Amino acid sequence: ALDANGKITAWWDHQFPFSANPAAGMDPEEFPAHFFANFRRSKTSVPSSVPGGAWRAPGDNADAWVFNSFFDEIAHAAGRDTLDVMLDILGSDRSITTADSGNEPVFETARMKRVVRLAAEKTIWDRNLPAGRGLGLAFYFSHFGYVAQVAEVSVATDGTLKVVKITAAIDVGIIVNRSGAEAQLQGGIIDGLSAAWLQEITIDHGRVAQNNFNDYQLLRMPDAPQIDLHFVESDRAPTGLGEPGLPPVAPAVCNAIFAATGKRIRQLPISKNDLRRA
């Protein structure tokens, strides 16, 4: 629900996880639980006999894609800039605690707003782009890491997608090993883009139809985007970096596709969608 000024006043999130998925648990206090005056989170477990396994930041990937895609959709519905809407959702500088954390902060809005602004600044968020090109913004907090990303894409009239660049701003405390940190972020971004754009497992008569990388496509080098990383200088204790870089990728790219084509991506992988421009 939005008020007359386009601000979010109520949020209801209902999820349908597969019962066989080990990541099907849901934390009722996870983002964005503490950011709206009226908030409800619920789920319906869907029975499945297909075994599931862990993935890189598994539950966070689903949440980040849905939430950030919807933030962007809300911004356009309200006639507002997505960057402004996201900063408005994060609100004032404060530390969020949960019932499990006691007095220990688990989410600091100032740190998240900083990476959102930094990613937007480094990519020149408000610049004009030619037809068929677009920018998309997304952010997420996972494993105590704050990451914001801006994707720049181009979509040809025949629907051919090119992810030109991913600009990421990251706050995970002190960077102990710079080259290792860069590798984790680059790997997470490529992993996330590959999954969001191309990868799909289908079940045919109880068996997985795909059997190798010829029919389960991975991102190839010619399709890899330029990756521009910006780490926040910090004296905080280092936190996780293997997983936080992946969740914002899919929504950033999907929001950029909307900016370039006017088409919303509501089904992954992206390759299943018709992106042709009039």
C-alpha cells in the first residue's frame, strides 16, 4: 500500500518454498520486516519429492530479487526515482536489532545507505542513455555484508541482451586480502548473472532433463560484463564476503532490462522472456 506521496505504508510478503529445499526456512524478522509500519510475512510450503541442496546465499537470492524488483516497480508506479525510493525505505540512520540478537545490531541503515549512494555515484545514476539501454539498482544485506549494485544493460530490437557493466559498492568491514575480496565479489557477480540469465533445471518423467553444460548453460567469457568494485574503507571487524555479492545481481539486471525495454521480468531465467523492442 502507498500513501498519496508514494511512500510505502504496508507490505505483505507471502512465499511458496518447496518443502524439500533446506533453505525453505523463513526468518520473520529479516529485511524488510522492520522498515514498514504495517508488515506481514507468511509462507505456504509446497510439497516436492525433488531433493534440494544449498546454493550460494540461497534464501537471500530469492528475497533480494523479489524485494528489489518490487521496490523498482513501486517507484515507477509512484512516479518516483528508484534511488530515492530505496533510500526512503531505509529511512533514518539507526541500528536494527532482533529478538535473537539482543542489543547487538544486525543491520545498520547508515552503512547500507552509504553503499547504495556509492554505487549510484560511481555509475552516474542520473545520466541519460540511448534507446535500448538502461540502468538498474539493487541492494541487499546478507552474512553481515552490505552490497549495492547498478547494472547497465543494452537490449537490441530483436531482444538480444547484453549486460554491459555491473558497478558494486561493498561494506564488509576491514578488507584483509584485497585480491581475495575482489575475487569473491567478481565470482559472486558472475555466478549470480549466470544463474539469473541462463540456468534452468527441468524435470521430465521424474528425471532431470539436463545432463551437462551443453544444455545447462553457464555464462561464457564473451558475455561477461565489465565489473567495477568499490569497497568502503572501514575499521569494522571483517564479515562474510563469499555470498553477499550474489543476491543483488538478478534484481539489478532485471530492473535495468525494464528501464531499457519497459518489460518486467517475473520469471527466471531471463532467457525465457521475450525482450524484443518495438
